[in-house]
Amino acid sequence: MDIGTTGCKSIAFSNQGEQLARSYRNYEIISKYVGYAELNTFEIWDKVLETIRDVASKTSHDSIQALSVSSLGEAMVLVSKDHKILGNSILGFDYRGGEFIELIQGTYSPSEIFRITGNLPGTFYSLPKIAWIKKYQTDLYLHTEYFLTWADFVCYMLGGKPVTNYSLAGRTLLFDIHNCTWSEEMLQILGLDKQKFAPPQPSGTFLGFVKADLAKELHLGENVAIVSGGHDQCCAALGSGIKSGSKAAMYGMGTFICVVTVFSQLPNISFMYANKLHIEHHVVPGSFISFIYNQSGGALVKWFKQTFLSTDQQTCENHQNTYNKMFDEIPNNLSDILVIPRFGATGPPDFLTGSHGCISGLSLSHTRGDILHATLEGISFYVRDCFEKLEGPFSDVNFLVATGGGSISNKWLQITADVLGKTMVRNKVTEASSMGAAIIAGKGSNVFASFDETIDFMVHKELTITPDLSKKEYYAKKFERYKIKITLSDH
């Protein structure tokens, strides 16, 4: 299962990595007031069950053996002692909690917080939201037995023991990444009760079996193993086939552009802090991940579609066909149009907020295909700039495994390869977060002996795209223009 910000899905895979059945439900973000962003936990839990029931019905001839969950980070679910949902789940980009970050920083410096948690302090994490609930919704806080991440909540409600997997614990700003425990310093500073946070456990931990009555209701067989899952970015890296210590990284081409790299051991704290790169436990025990991201990824391509395509084109019956036709308009010739993809927030190393996007160099001879081409170049220039600034963990990468909706476009993959000068790989299954959860389920239920073995059985390459060397000099010069433009915009 994969629980996202705007939708959830369940996918059944065979032990050889073949996708057997899929079910998806979407939902809306709730904004009761300006700056608020919540999810309706009751609605999503019902939809999660719908997707499980749907997939289980489609695979009844070959019953499901085990399940695990990939989910968004930061947002937590409040549950009572008797497994009752107590309210909505506050998303990370909800503005509440800033006052508590200021309080924390009055006691601990950013470097001290980073040393403990692997994260720079900010309102995005779970800690300030929980502190806000404690102060302003005290009864709700007192009645909460556990604050659970979404992946752990689903496992708990299905019948698993209450735990918090290491990868999602790292998104709370409460987790000691060295000792793999809840940080006494971070809890005490805001007076939070440690017992309200389920014990941290590694991803892949066996948590029990789906409750018999619920299994019957969901058309599942007996003794379906529940295995502790993880953060969607970690699961996606695993589902992409990225092995610890390899020269590969995951290149997520969804709503965000997100590049995830995997470390075989805890990376250098000083280097990571200096470059504003967070450290997170991977779903593969003993290894770690870090990532860079830009909200102007698939979201920017969607904006392009909504802005430049007619209403009839946008409402084409086949959603994917709409995008295919749009990408078919990209010309083979290169143009001087330059796009600075700062239309949304970015992650390390700059952590930009607000809107500072730019499209320049337009002329009356340009088509919308030219503009789309430049938009995809601009997204890749942003990543190239990050690689150049960060060195080490990202510049050493030799090839990138593309995942998400954008990865189905060969043209987008080729432009990315040309701009970055790196080989792009697409696997047969691009639903990498769900595949990662399935790999965890297989390993945690002892179907496979190791994560590497599971990857070898389940992850299969479909396409490899290498950079067009004839465009290397052109993109080197255009990238210099890009850097000049962002320098000017910064001032």
C-alpha cells in the first residue's frame, strides 16, 4: 500500500515483481482556515480498506501472503486506546507550530538539533504540530493513546502491534538517529509524553497478522503477515532497485522532482549539516538516505497543461494520452528559452520559499512545444545546479532510476539525461513506492532472505537512455546562463 497526500493505492505483486492488481482512491486536502492543511483520517482509512478489498478480490485465486505500507512523512494520526481515530491528520506544510520551533531554538542551536535528529529545525515536522495540539486542543492530546505515522497507523489498525518505523520517526524531529530512540531532549523541551509515541522499530519488522474478522471483510486469506513499512521516498528508492553504496540514485518524477541517494553507513554529520542535507534511516536496516527536491516538477508540467492546452484537450478521455500528445509537440531543435523552475518551494541546499519562477527569451516564432521543452530543461538545470553545489553524495552518481508519472515519457527522460549528463533508467514497474513496500513485505515475511535478493527477484529494468553527447556543449553554455539568471534573481 502507498498512502499519499492526495490519494492512496494498493497494488498486489507476484514474487517475481509482476503487477497483478491495482486499486486507487483520491481525496482532498482540507483547509478550514488560511494556512491550515489537514487530511480526513476517517475518509482515508475507509478508502484504504476499499483498495485492499478491491485488490484482494482480484487476486483471490492466488491469495495475498503479506503486506506493508509506504506513506507520506510528517503527518501523524491520533488514535485512542481502543483503536478509535480521534481527528484529522495535520500535514507538514500546515503553518501551525512556528512558535514551538522558536522555543526549541531558544534552548538548542540548529547544529545541536541536527546532531540529534538529522534535521534542521522547521515547522514542517511532526513535533511542532503535536505541541500545537497539546496547547490548543488539550483534551484531544490527553485522549490520544498514540501519535502514529500513516504507514504505522495502517499496520496498527489492520492488527499489527504499535510501532514507529525508523524512517518515518526521522520525519518527526523527535527521533535520535544515533540511538534509534525517541529523543529525551526534544520531548522534554516541550513537555511531550514519551508513552504517546509507539516504540521505534526498523522497517521490515514482523508486526503480526491481519485480524481475522477484518481479513474476512476484506476478502483476504488467513494469516496475512503485517510488516512494518516506511517513508515513501525510502520505499521508492528500494522499489527502484537502489542498493546501499551503489553509484545510483532514484529520480522521482511525480508532483515533486525528488532525487534520493542511499548511504551504506551514517554519513558525515558535519558535511551534511554544512550542506543542509537531512539524514534519514533507510527502510533497509543499517543504511541511510538523503534527498533534494523541487515542488516545480510534475506540478509545473501540470500547470503547463492547464495553461496552454484547450479545455477539450485537457478533458481528453484518456488522461495519459493527453500528456503523450503534449510531449509529442516538443521539437527536435533547441531554443534560447530559459525557464527558472522556482514556482514552488525547494529543498536543500537553498530551501527557497514563495514563487520566484521565470520564463525568459520568448519570441513570436516560439511554439508551446518550445516552451514545454525549455520547462523540462529548467527542471533538470535545477537538479544539475544542486549536484554541482553539493558534490559528494549526488555528483558521484553515475545513473538515475526514474520513477513516477513523468518517467513514462521517453522525451522527458532524454532531456534529463542530456542536461545532467547522466544515464537514465526506467524499470518495468514505475510505481516505486508500492514496489518498495512489497519488497519490505516479502523480506519481512521471510519469502526472501535479504533485501538485495528481493530486489534481484522483483525489480526489472525496462529502458536505458544515455546522454546525447552532441548536445553536451550546448547545455554547458545554457547552464551557465541559467546560473547567471538565478544569481540575479537572488539579488
